[in-house]
Amino acid sequence: MPPFSPLRLGEPLPAESTPIEPTRGARPCPLPDPCTPDPARDPGPSSGVPLAPRASVRAPFSRFSAALLASLLVSLGVVVSISARTVGRWLKAERLKPWRFQSWLTPKYRASFLEQACPILDLYERAQQHQLAPDEVVFSIDEKTSIQARHHPSYRPTGQGEPAHVEHTYERRGAVHLLASLTVATGVVFGQVYPAKRFAEFSAFLSTVLHTAVDQGARLIHLLLDRGSLHRPAYLSTWLAEHFPHAEIVVHWLPVRSSWLNQVEIFFSILQRQVLMPNDFRSPWEVADRIQEFIRFRNEHPHPIQWSYTSEKLRKKYQPERPPS
């Protein structure tokens, strides 16, 4: 059988496709029941009984549910009948969730990853534990680009027992770009919406952020930025020295492929879920007004992001302790 060939449930497989020998009438299933532990195999009440594999079968699935696995067991002749609930108990005992997956992005430059990431995590930990100096502030800065204004022909709000209804078709009315700064210690967000994304807009935005911080008494300012072209990594230090010669500004460049380290991305996620979806705006300026209104609303009762991942945890992940020789 070629890889990923269709598997029709309820029909026997070709003899050459699998070494499984059908066991008609095999009730109950010969696999061990995790609810009845075997003392010889189960060291304690909290440990599940390992499922003894019988054979391997190619199946055109990338995710498995308990119901699908139960159907496959019957189709392969392993059992005459079995419920999805029983399979679910087995999976729970083995701490298996074959219907779940998590995307992951491996750091591109492992040699410098810890060197760049750990100082950022240390800043988050200090801010959360109120260990920053009175004249020290940390800004998490990034942009959410190409926020489109899509106007739908009809929109019906949520009713009793009914979700909101949005016409599938839409007309594009333009797009805007949001530049935002999150004050890590307080959760206060400052944002400005622009029709274009260039260094001119970014430098104007950053000037406002820094002037406000200096006017409020900040002398040590940490900027958390990624190396996107909008931020001009090779030129930004020169620009800061020219425009803010009397302030101590430390730029912490995020490692490549590490946007998860930037707390303002969490704010962008909240904005997307609570404000920009469903996307039904008549103009880009309506988008801008809604975004600014949301930022003002959040800043009335700001709270910092509860960040629990520390540099110690990161080092343990990428620098595991070696066993003593």
C-alpha cells in the first residue's frame, strides 16, 4: 500500500498492507485497561499502564480523536466494538493527546540566542518583582502592519441564541499601520496609527515615547525591539545619540525568530481578538479611531502582563546540566 493511501473504515485492509491478524470476537479488547492496574507493570496509582503496540498501519490522518481511533480499532479487527470513551480513558492514562499540536520556531542563531534573550527575560522578572530603579523604564515596542478596513454589505449583531452574522463578501477600503509601545512595569500602552510604515514614522513615534519618558523623570530607558528593517538596526544607535544625548538608552535587540519575547505582541493579539475581528470598517480612519479608543479604554485600568518565563528556565532548556563524570 503506498503512503497515505485511503483507509476505508468498515472494510478489511489488503493482506499485504498490515501484519495485523484480525481477532474477530476479541471482546473485551486485549489492550490493558488503565482502570485496572497490573501490579507487575504499574509502579503506583498515578502511573498509567503502557499500551502494548500490536502493529503499525499507514493511515491518511495527521490528527487523531478518540472517536477516530475507536473506529480504526474496529475496522482493523482488533476489537468487535469499542467506545470512544474507553479509548479516551486509555489516552488520558498515557497522557496522550494526538489531536493537539503546537507550532514551534527554533532560534536561527543558537550561539547568540541565550546571550540576547536572557537579558530581556531578566528585565521582565525585575519589572514584575518591582525591582526597577525609580528612574528606570522598560518599553516593549513593535508595529502591527497592514490592518485592513474591510466593509461588508451587511452585518447583524448578536441576538438571543444567535451569533453575529457578517456577510462573507467585502470591499477593501485601505489599510493602516499601528506603532505601539508597552510599558512593561505598568502595562500602559501608547500607540499611534499611520498610513505608511517608514523610518520617518517610526522615528517620530519613538521621539514621542522617549520625550514623554524623559519628561517624567526617566534616566535609564530600555527599548526592546526586533531587527526589522523599519527599526534601522544599523542606524538607530546613531539616531538616538543625536536626538537624546543626555539620556541613557539601552536597546535590546530580540534574537531572530523570537517575537514571543516581545510583550507588546500579546497586546496585539488582544487587539486582534477583541477589536479587529470581525473586520467590518468603512474606512481606514474608522479603524484608527477604534484602535485609539481601545487603547484609551485599557489605559484607564492598566495592568502589567503576568510573565512567568525566566532566564533560568530558558538556560535549563538550552543548556541542560550534564551528568557528573
